[in-house]
Amino acid sequence: MGTGHDSRSFFFEGPAGPLEAILWTPLGARRPALVCLVCHPHPLFGGTMHNKVVYQVAKSLDAQGLPVLRFNFRGTGKSAGSHDHGNGEQGDVRAALDFLASEFSGAPQLVAGFSFGSMVGLQVGCEDPRVQALIGLGLPVDRLVFPFLAACGKPKLFVQGGRDQFGAIAKARELFKTVAEPKELVEVGDADHFFVGKLDQVDRAIQNWVAKTIVV
């Protein structure tokens, strides 16, 4: 388990200009089993890398002793550029993966995303051979589609609230049926889209899945 980390705030170069980021690196010099990227929810509705769910995901991965990068999509916070409805944001994700590859040469990668970040992050993560595992939280299945998951054979964890107002649990279950193995769906009882009051369950779901899926 994690025993603390160094925290670095900086900018890395994205397709539309510098992107604001925070990297947590576990204390100690051993090579990480996995390096992680966490993608935030919709910026036009207040989503940033400081979102509570994104922060919890980062904490859960950090607790497993893994480096974690969060960043603001283009046009969010101090990041350059303007919102591009999920298209240009895929380039932002690729740039973040490039940064991780340069910082942790040869280490496999994990992409996690919440809400809008799940659609953008998981699509790039399924396509990029450097990415070995994926986590999607609060998939907004009422508004967005995820056809790429049907052919994505990487280990995948989905965490969905039972009262998600942007991703009905029945629709999430239907999507899950179409997703390629290996996969796991954790339903958080009466949680809403933002898992208010239920982040401890999100934490357990992620840590349990990482511990049994990835040798850290």
C-alpha cells in the first residue's frame, strides 16, 4: 500500500497548448507496476481535475503505490485552448499518456475517467497499446454511447451509482452486457452521479479491483 507521495504541479504540452496538471509519485525509487491517468468530468458543467470523484480515484490509486496524473482538459482552469466536445480532448488524453511514457519509460498505463472523462479517456485507452487497464465511473449512458467497449479486451472496472441522474443503472447494465471481457461492474446502491456520501464505496471498489487485477 502507498506510504506517501511527492506532489508536483506543472504544465505539459497538449495539442492546443500547455495543459495544467498534478502528478503524484510514490516515495521510493522502485519502478512502478503501473502508471495512472485520471480524466475529469464535463468542463462546461464545472468539471476539473479537482472534482471530488476524480480526487478520490487518484487517492485510491495512490494508496496502491501507483503514480497518478490528473490534468485539466483544454480550456479548463489554466489549460490553453477551448472546449472541443470530446474530440480535441482525446488528443489531450494522448498527450497525457505521452507525458507518462516519457516520465516512466516502459511502464504500462491505466486510464480512469469520471462521467465525460470516462467517454474520452476510455476511448483513447482502448486504442492505445500502452494502456493495459481501464476504470470508468459514472458513465453518462443516458447521453453518450460507448460502442468501442465491445471490442476492448483490456481489464475494465465500471463503478455506477444506483440513482445516477445521467446514467440510469438499467442502461449501464445493458451496456455492460455488450462490453468485452475481462470486466467488472460495481453498483453503488443509492448513490447519485457524483457518489455524494458514497466515496468510501468508490474507494473500496477501486482498491479491491486493482489489488486482484494488477500486481503492484
